[in-house]
Amino acid sequence: MMRKTFPLATSIVMGGLLLSFSTGCSNRPSDDTISKDIQDKVAADPDTKDSTVSVASKDGKVTLKGTASSEAAQKKLEEIARQEPGIAGVDNQVAVPPPPPPIVVPAGADLVVTVDQALGSKTSKTGQTFLATVAQPVTVDGRTAIPKGSTVKGTVVTAKEKGKVKGEGQLSLTLESITVRGKTYQIQTITLDSTVKGKGKRTAVATGGGAAGGALIGGIAGGGKGAGIGALVGAGAGFLGGTFTGNKQIEIPAETALTFALSAPLTLPPSSK
């Protein structure tokens, strides 16, 4: 009895194992189902949705091809594939393209800004900071390096009130930083210097930093209050637009447009747009 029972029990166990194996194979998702499910998960995941990837599955082995937006996205793609039920393996052939080069705004490039507040030889103080707004976008090789509306921080290098009889009124400005797409960068520009001599001679000079030289020759249209200063002479010079008050102090009203030339290049990350 025992000799007959043992072979029978062995046959039952083996049959059960074969049945389980057959059932397991039949329950494995099809290759099309695996590919579509992974593709849907890739498109929905915030870390991988910007990647361009194709998913193929053969006998449960998944192959990923295409380009990922970053190395982190490349790894996440493989992680998503490996978590898919029923797969036999993952071949990750997704590439990560090199990042675009940074944008370099060269020395000598003009930065046109409008001052957010009034400045003057009498009302401003040496060392005072002021804010300005970029009035014209700056482009390099067809790419927007500095968008219009970017915030600029400047410094009053010199503010000196003109004496009643002798001396001179003086106002010198420079820019020190700019905020582009939420990030602030230090910059170097020429110094715009405007001077009113005690005898009524009005001049304005752009200086500093190794930038191309140039001078602003004072020109009073008809003289007196409200007359403008400045005629741009020489490539690379900045334009300091201002007015004279009744006692010939230098004033730059709010919203006045000033042009500063960079005296050192500014390196910015490539725009995402």
C-alpha cells in the first residue's frame, strides 16, 4: 500500500506545480499592455513627462529609447519600468542630451533702464542705492538674455550739491546687480558722471571699467529750468538724461531712461523659452 501511495502523491505534487507554472504564465500581462501601462505612467509623472521616450516590450523584457530631460529623469524612467508587474527585465537606452550653452552678454553691451525714483546732485547721497527697470530686452545671437522688465540695482557713486558761488554739482551713477528670471547676478558697468560747473558749464562724462570711452557734451536748449543735458558722443558711452533745476542742480526724474554699458561680460544660464 505504501509503495503505491508514494508515486501517486508525487504525481499529484508535480501536476500541481505544472498547473501553477502554466497559470502564472497565462496571468502575465501581454507585451502591449506592459508597454502602454509604462508609457502612460511616464507621461503622468512630473519628473518624466517632458522626456521623449518610446517603450517596447518583448516576452516581458522592456526596452526604453529616446531622450530624457535630465539625468534624474533618465533614472526615474527606469524606476517606473522596473516597477511594472510581469516584466522580465529593463534595457534603458534613453540618452540625456548635453545642456545648451550659457548666454554671455559681452562687455560693451548697452543696458537701457528707467530709474524707479528721482535722483539728484542735491537730493541723493553718495553710496545710496536705487532701483531701475530694464526698458529694452538684451539679446545675444537671437536669444533673449535679459528680458524687458528685469529689475536692476544701482548705486549713487557721487552726489555733490553745487555751491552758490563756487564749486560744482555732481552726480555719478553705476549699476551693480540685475535680477533675471528670479535670480540675481552681480554686474559691472561704466559710471555715468554728470557735472555742473559753478560758472554754468554743464558736462556729463561716461567713465570706468575699461569700456569704450565716450563723453556726454552738455547742451542746454535755451538754458534755464527743465533744459535737458546730453548729446551722445563716441561708441560705447552711456546716455545720462537729466534736467537742471532753477539753481542748476542736476536732477534725474523718476522714469528717466539711462543707458549703461557693461564693462565686464555677464554670463547667464540659457533661457528655457
